[in-house]
Amino acid sequence: MSTPTSAITSVISERDAEPRRAISHAPVPDAPAQKISVRDLNFFYGRTQALYNITLDITERVVMAFIGPSGCGKSTFLRTLNRMNDTIPGTHAEGHVEIDGANIYAPGTDVVELRRKVGMVFQKSNPFPKSIFDNVAYGLRINRLTNSKTELEERVRRALEDAALWVEVKDRLKSSALSLSGGQQQRLCIARALAVRPDVVLMDEPASALDPIATQKIEELIAAASSICISTSRRLR
Ligand SMILES: Nc1ncnc2c1ncn2[C@@H]1O[C@H](COP(=O)(O)OP(=O)(O)OP(=O)(O)O)[C@@H](O)[C@H]1O
Ligand SMILES: [Mg+2]
């Protein structure tokens, strides 16, 4: 984001048009707690700088959208919030990102736990070459978040319902996820991210491969999210 200030200003003004979810940075007595605090964040792909001096705060239970032209750094910024950029060789971040008061770039940070807490739906959907059920159950199993088969099945069903996919797949849960359409694969990845009930959800262009009805369902899900949901899009309604 070479012009981070203007990008974020446009977000705030969009949300101010909708008081129910308006974002205000002015201190108010009973304001919700601050969830994410970013200070002087710079990010580099090798020697190429992609993010410049980003400073912003995100309070609890808000939806914040980052809007900007292609290539301005929206995806890069989202990935700095759960250190997914660490998986790209030759990259590094400078600055400070705190979530719940803890610097996520501090030495010794458990990035596996961080990514469970800060889930992500990627711009390009990336289902695992496994069944539909196993994709959604994946995080629940590796994090041992359920105690019984029944509970696992219930959490999978709930996540698929939340992602507006259950009706289309309930009779083919054992089919390969790769047999789904592009839009269905995107909703499957949303279900996979939601299944572990992350504290923060990073959604990178969550509706880019969806038709208007599925888009509306995902927007309703975002609006109703009890956890923080950060979305990036060229345009949100
Ligand atoms: N893996 C990478 N290696 C090198 N440069 C990268 C990499 N990923 C992104 N970039 C560069 O970083 C800059 C920001 O890219 P990013 O993907 O964050 O933009 P974006 O705002 O999400 O764009 P879009 O709207 O097209 O998704 C671009 O100049 C891009 O070329
Ligand atoms: Mg992007």
C-alpha cells in the first residue's frame, strides 16, 4: 500500500455511511477493546518494498474493508496479520503488529497457534485434494477441537451452513473438493476457515468467484460475524 492513508480513509467513510458498523478512531468511554494495533509496518519482497509505514488500529467486533487498486498491497497487508508472508522466501517485515496486546513478530511466537486464531480465506481458493468433509474437518482434527465424531460432524455441518454451501454438498460430503465449481471451492475454503472458530478472520476478496446470491449470503455472514472479520475488496455494499 504505497498510499495507505488514502486507502484506509476510504474505508472509514464507507462504513460511516452505515452507522451500525461504523468505524471511529475517536476515543469514546465505552469503546470496544482494541484488537489489532499496527505501527510503522513496512514489508519487503526481497529488496522491493510493498508496504510503507502502515499505522492503524482495529477495535473488536468491527468489519474493516481495505479497498485499493490492484497491486497496492491489500493481500500483502492481510497476510502480515497472521504471518502468512513468512512462507514466501526472501520476504521480511519491519515494524510492529500487536494482536490482543502481543507482538506477533516477537521471537518465539507460535505461528501455528497464531494462524488458528487469525484464520484466512485466500484470494485464490485452495482446497486440499481431500473430500469436502475432510477439508472442513482438517483444522478441527489437527487442533483436536472436537471430542466425538458427532461433534465433528456437527461443526462441519455448521461451518458449511455458515458459508452458504451445505445445501449443495450435504449429499456428497465424501466427494473430492476438487470436483466442486470455482465458487463452491471458494465457499468451501470459507467454511474451512470458519470451522475452527477463529478470533479474527482475514478474507481476501471473499466474493470474487461468487454469483450475486452467494455473495449476498457471504456478506450477511460477514455482517453477522461475532468475531472480527477483515475483508478486502474493490467494492463492498
Ligand atoms: N510473492 C511475491 N513476490 C514478489 N512480489 C510480490 C509477491 N506478491 C505480491 N507481490 C508484489 O507486491 C505488490 C502488492 O501485491 P498484492 O498482491 O498485495 O496486491 P493487491 O492489492 O492484493 O492486488 P490485487 O487487487 O490485484 O489482488 C505488487 O507489486 C505485487 O507485484
Ligand atoms: Mg490481492
